[in-house]
Amino acid sequence: MNSQTYHKSMALTGEPPKSLSIAQKLAVLLGFSGMGILLLAIFNVNFPNKTLWLTMSLLAISIGTIWFSWDAYSQKIPGIKNDGVWFKSISSRGLWAWLAGLALTGFYIVLYFYPEYLGLVSEGDNKGVIGLFDPLSKVLNGNPASQWFVYGTLYTVAILVFGIKFLWKYRHNRYERLRTWSVMFFQLAFAFIIPELMARLNGHKILDGGSLPYYDLKNIWPLNYYNFESYRIKAFLTSGEIGFALLIFGILSIFVITPILTYKYGKRWYCSWVCGCGGLAETAGDSFRQLSDKSTFAWKVERWVVHSVVVFVTLMTTAVIYSYLGTDTSKYWLTKSSFLIGVAVLLTLVFGWAMIFKRDQLQKDAQYGAIGYFIIIIALISFHFFSGDGEVFLFKSGTLRKSYSFLIGSIFSGVIGTGFYPIFGSRVWCRFGCPMAAILGFQQKLFSRFRITTNGGQCISCGNCSTYCEMGIDVRAYAQKGENIVRASCVGCGICSAVCPRGVLKLENGPLDKRIDSNQVLLGNDVDLMTLVNKN
Amino acid sequence: MEHIVIIGNGIAGVTAARHIRKLSDKKITIVSAESEYFFSRTALMYVYMGHMKFEHTQPYENHFWKKNRIDLIKGYVTNVNTKEKFIQLDCAADLPYDKLIIATGSKPNKFGWPGQDLDGVQGLYSKQDLELLEENAPNNNICKRAVIIGGGLIGIELAEMLRTRNIPVTFLVREKSFWNSVLPTGESEMINEHIREHHIDLRLGASLKQINPDENGRVKSVTLIETGEEIECNLVGLTTGVTPNIDFLMDSGIELGRGVKVNRFLETNVDDIYAIGDCAEQHEAIGHRRPIEAVWYTGRMMGETLAQTICGNRMEYKPGHWFNSAKFLDIEYQTYGWVFSEKRKKENEVHFHWKHPKEKLCITIAFDKVSETLLGINTFGIRLRHEIFDRWLSESKSIDYVMEHLRDANFDPEFYKGFESDIVSKYNSDFTKSINLKKKNLKRIFQLN
């Protein structure tokens, strides 16, 4: 019966005024001239006064971007500004989007694997674009720049200037504005300035002459997957009380602070208020949020991939810590064996709690996945006790660490995660790759007061919420049934609520009771009927 | 296996199909001439505005229908044979049914204006209308000016759409103020202001006399009744409401009024034939509702109700408290219960009105003069919690109670500035009361005790 009739694609050419105003053209010119300076530096054009040229370059980029946004939003009445999003080449996977994607991807590949092309010199003065950043680096931390310093500076500039753009775009929405101020602050202070200043303490007597590792305090394990590696632990432990406090803070961050905040506010407190990856996605990536894949297929892939990364990072970290621990309890209380037992107990507790108390909230495949992975981890851990040769796991910890750092740390989070913003949307890394987001999401789904409340029967299924969800959640699928949205992946950016034309969605923290109500609570109909409909 | 045929794949027909599938194993076929898959009609405007692509307006992925064994036929129903129980299609063989659900929605009104069928004159209802609009008004070179006739919800949406492409719009509203047959004066005037703020040439008290053609049979201009003024334009949007889309049923023997006549069980005069959504007309209006309700939510509710009946649990259509919402350019509007305009207001209905001194925010609460029970609320620019107002209306709360607990009902995003204390102090001074506003209480809101 299903007649496959000829499908006439809607010939919607779409011709809104998408051309740029004169001011915007000038702004683009200014911004690109700033980029041009950096590009010339990459090709080893030697600028005589580096401080001046770097300042000019960064100012030109910033002012160009801010001017462009000012021209776009300042004269408009506050409200949702998505006109023409799907007509513009850059935001609808057009030519400009592909070019930008290629440029970004190329930049990441060079940054991670060929920093010498950026002018990195291991002994002596840097050249090229890294050399251009030397003066700024010396002012902040006293040392010449590295490729990471260049990247960190540009990253911070991007969050700040696109943050300003976002503040104008959503100036009617206080939730969005506060959230954006927050990510701008955390990027500037915690990710950029504080670690650089901390580097100045190195060798100081306050650290007992020790040297702290580079530490962005808001960067928590497992996002900061290297935090417990031996060189860092040694550095922490040889840097006096401050070093020790930082190590304790690192451990508390993941085991105490994070669970409490996520219980109270959902994972948004981190993912869209604090995190640097989230910060970039929310500001520079805002123009690409609509590109995320909403299909149920993508959702399946997401759940398998992101949770596999969690397993990977857990194994890798366990192996790395294991590798540098001793075996003699009389020398140090924490040994290879006691550490592994501790990990096994902790994982068993979490697994047992979820499977016993929260099983009804886990889908079948999630349960199978959890059981499978749990068995694998426990088997690998017990390998240590049965093999008797002091090896853990089937792999060397160094190999695991290197593969993780390459596959996840560089390729996934950088090259794909950010490089492909204009193609796959702004949260590819957060959605498919980030182990931190997955752990917070696990808790958000099972033990948090946060939910997006659906407002009775007001949904008209228009699809704005789903379209603009950067995490690819099909928000409408819940809203049109009158169901609250409680999803592990939701980062609480609040855009679904903002773009809803009928006031249907509200992010809020409330009692756990009735938070996930899989019943359809659509209002407006006869009460008796609703009881029947809810019976399923 | 019983075969249920549904004509129309809008929200009413699709909701019915989904719920019938939930409750039974019956064979279900949906016929639509408009589109292959269900889409949200209310979202068409966003496609023209570039907020979404057409596929984003489809609430279910294409594999959903097969998975749920709901057959889809794209075709136009030319005739319903009620005796032998089959429908005739323009593009496929006759389709026999055991039960037939008519859910064909509406079509734009045309009131016999001279020139109403010229090229460049159109309504805005269907997917085809949207495609036509892309031809008639792709940009402001081809469409130098558009004139919109009729000051209702679709008219203002069309104006908003055209403005996103910088097309000059003249908006003719017959009434003295925008949508004032429904909205009280204060609210209606605020919307007038907002329309003009968006550089839309709003003409109040202006009606269409005729649409004038050029030599090619395209619209050239319109002439107004009141002033005789002629306005040159390339597009005329007819947005003076909708009427049930039921012409194909003329000789079917199914009782028709303006729509398909149904009883409270959504049954027509012919056995095993039902009508739901925009095209259904109640013999007698339910409460303050109109006999034909062309609203998204009522279409959905009728679909839910009829699915019960079809699956052996004969059920009356009993909509609960009225609610609705809309967005006027940048201003969101919600309503719960009944707030009537001055024209339609009953003797016993008293209004309390508050408007923000600067911003475009206001509310109107209607209550009974004698008992002081809540009758309804309109809000503009402030979101309200549906569940709370539904509960307050069911429990016949007094206006004083509503004022006292107003914070519980707010549904604005977090950190939004609340205006409850301003609202309550205005209420206290208007009605010489001394209500103390209570703090927001999660236990009350979520009814935990």
C-alpha cells in the first residue's frame, strides 16, 4: 500500500538578504588583515617589533569580529536571531563552511604534529608565528612561547570576542548572558592567566624549590587525562604544601566536587558554564549548533563511542598509575595491589548501584554495554593477581597512554572536535568523545535534580528546539509528548528553551520525585482520557 | 484485520494513527495529497525565514512509519463511497476501509473579492502555499511590496516572514486594532506598537475593496474601501482565517455544515465515519469554544480521543480548560482559561491588567465579579506554567489566591527578572486589596506532600 510517489524536493531557493553590509565587509577585511599578519609570520616574515605586530594582529582580529557582530545585532529588536541561518553558506555546510573546516583541521594537524612549521625551536629563540608570541609569553610566565601558548592565546581570544557576539545576540535572555560571562571568565582567568602566573612560582621557596606542572584548575580528570601521570605526581609532591593541595584538589574535583554540583544543577554547571571546550563551542561554535545530527542512529553511535572512551581512559589511567607504584607496603601505603583493589571496589560499587537501584532508567543495550565493559575491566585488573609477573592488562601502560593521547587527546578533541565545527556542529567532541561529559552525564541521568520541564500541552512540534540542540537531542520528541527531557548528554545550554516560540521548555532543578515521568502528561484533554493514555 | 483509513496527515490524523497503533494491531493507512510525511504546519514559517530546513519540520524520522506499520499514500481523495465503504483516489486504485477518519484540515478563506484568484494572490496554510510564496516573494527585487489582508495569527506571521527578506509589507487590518476581537484593548494596542516597531506598514480600520491585475493577469495593486487608496504590490497575502477543507465530500451523504458535522463522539451521521481536527464541526459548541476549532492542540486532543473510540472504548471528546499560545514577532503570548475582548466580554467578567512601563510585557487576568474566581489569564512576554493554571482553574481558585501564588506559575528561564511584585502591587492598588506575594515553592509546584 505504501506508494512510493515521486518525491519532489522543495525547491526552496531561499533568498533572504544574506549579503553583508558595508560595515560588515570592512569588519571582515579588518579581521582577515589580523589573521594575515599571523599567516605572514608562519611563512617566516620577520617582524621587527614583535610586540607591536602581535598587538595589532590580535586587535584587528578582535575588533573585526566585534564590529561585525555589532553591525549584525545592535540595530535589531532583542529576540531570536536565526534568520537565514540555513541560507548562509557558512552555517549550512556550504562552500565557506568546507573551506573553514579544512583550514581549522589543517591548523590542528600542524599544531599537534608539526609545531616546527609554526616556528617552534627547542633550543634558542622561536621563529615564525610562535616567535611572534614570545614577548607576550615572557610577560606572563617569563619563558618563550610554545605552540600551546599560541593556541591558548588564540583560543582565549576566540571565546572572548565570540562571547561578546553571543551576549549581543541573546541580550534578551539572562540565562544565556550569565552563562556566557561565566565561560568567558573561566577561560580568561582559569585556563589562561592563572596557569601562566603559576609557572612564575616555579623554583620559588613557597614551593620548596619545586616546579608545578601546568595546571588549568577547572580541567578535571578524565578530561585532563594526564593529571595523575608520574611526572605530574612527582611535581605535585615536590612542590611543598601548595603542590600537595593541588593534587588533593585534583582528586576531590572528580570524586567530591563534581558529583555534588552535578546532583544540584546537572552537568551544565561544568559543560556550559565552566569548561573550555564547552566555552569555545558555545561562543565561536554558536553559528554551527544546528548542524548536529539528530537521528536515532547518531544517538546510538554516540552512546557506544563516548562510553567506550570512558572505559579507555579508566583503563589507561589505572595502568599508568599502576606502572609507577611500588609493591612494598612498608615503603608506601599505596601499592600496585592495593591500588587495583581500590579501583575494582569503586567500579563495582558504581556498577552495582546503577544496576540495582537505577536499572529501570537504563535501556537494554546500555545494561548489556555496562555489564560487558564491567567484566572486561575486572578481568583485566584480576590479570595482575593471576599472572603473578607484575604485569597489568595485556598492554604496556606507555602504549595505552600514547594511543589515548593521540587518538582521543589530539585527533578526537582537536582535529575532529573543533576542526569540523562547520560540518558536524559545535559539540562533536563533547557528545561523542568527552569522557568527562559522559561521567557527568551518567550522573545527570541517574542522580540529579536537573531536568528540562515540558510545559503541559503547549508544544506545536515545530522543531526549533531539536534543530538548535547542539548535542543532537531530539528535544521535540519529548516535548510533543508532554514528557520532561532527562538526557545524559544535555549540557544545559538553554538554547532549546530560548528558541521555543511557545514557551514550552524550562531548564530547572527540582525534586527527584517525578523528575523522569515517562507518562504522557499532555494537558488540555479530559482527565479520564489522560489516565487511559498514560496506562500504555 | 480491520482497516482504518485516515484522510489527512496533519496533527489530528497522525495523532489518531499513533494512538490506534499503541492500542491495537489494526491496519492503518494515511492518505495525504499535501506531503509524503507528517510535518508541523505551524513551522512552515521558519523554513521561509531560514531558521529550519523543511525536513526539520518533520517530527518523526522517515523510518518511523514503516516500523509502526502505518501505511502512507500520497494522493488526493476524489470521492468517498459510504455505501460500499471505499474511497477513490486520483492516483491509485480505490481503497476500501472499515472505518474512515476525515482529518483534512482547512484552507484559506476567500470572501469573493474581485481579483482574489490572480497570480500573486495567495494564502498561507499548506506546504504548497509555502512553495508558492518562494515563487511569488523570493526577495525584494521580485516582490517590491507585499500587502497582507487580515489581522490574525497567520497575517502577522506572514508579515514577519516577509520582513526577514527585507520585503516592504503593508498590513491591512479591518478592525480598529490588531486581533481585538480576541484580545483586550491594552494587549492589542501593545501588539500594534510592536508591529510598527518592525517597520511593517500597519493600516488599522482598512479593508480590501479589490485586487487589480496587470496585463499578464498578475496582481498589480490593491484598492482600499475606506480611502479608495491604491497600493502597488507584487504579492497579496489573504490571511482572513480558514475554512474546513471538505469540498470532496459534497455528494458523499456525509452531513456537512461549514465543516463535517460531528457529535461529541466525533462521529458523523454515517456509521464508521469520523471527523477530527480543523475540519470537524460540533453540532453544538462545547463551553465557550467555537463549533469549529482550528487549533493545533485541539486537533491533537481529538486524535487521542477518537483512537480510544476506534479501539473499542467509545469516548466523548471532552477538552479540558482552554489554552493556546502564539508568537507575535518577538512577543510570546500564552493564554489559559478564558479572557475575552471588550466586544465579547460577559457581564460578570472583570479584568485586571498590568503592563510594564517600558518593555513589551503585560498580563490580563479575568475573574468573576461576584465570586472572584479565576476565569483566565493572558500573558505577553512572560511564560506561565500550564500545569499550575490548569490546576487553579480546575480548583476554581480565587483571584486573590492566584495573586498570592503568582511566583509558582512563572515559567520564564532561570535568572529572568520576575515582575510578580510589581503586578501584585498594581493589583492591590486597583482593587484595594492587601495581598502579600508568597515565595516560589517547589513543593507546591510539583505537589509533593
